[in-house]
Amino acid sequence: WRNFASSAKLHNKVVIIGGGAGGIGLAGRLTSIEGGLNPAQISIVDGGSLFHYKPGWTLYTADDLPRAQLSRPLREVIP
């Protein structure tokens, strides 16, 4: 860890753990408020590569929403 921290060239003001709806929403809010942060100053860290729309799981079980619409690559949902 020490070597990584001393050799890192990028510094962020905010690091958000979790790329779900809450993490993405918080990042958006931090950039949209007056005097807010530049998006380059925010990092979102998530262990997965897919965004799962969890409220849609109840619609999937009721056959109201196709399964393909419940998960998307995380890069597609982060503005």
C-alpha cells in the first residue's frame, strides 16, 4: 500500500465506495451543486463490472421486465 500511495499521480478529493444507485447519485449531486466538484476529482470504486437494477428484480419475477434490462455494464450507467 505504501508504494502505491507514494507513487500515485492522481489525487481525488472524494472516493465513493460502491457504484450502485446511491454511489452514482452522490457523485452526480457533488458535481451538480453550485461550486461543486469537477467529475475528475471523484472516483467511484466498485468490485464488480455490472450495475444491477435491484428494484427491477421484483418486476422480473412478475414477468413485467426482461432479464436483459436488469444488469448493464457499470461504465454505461455512470455519466
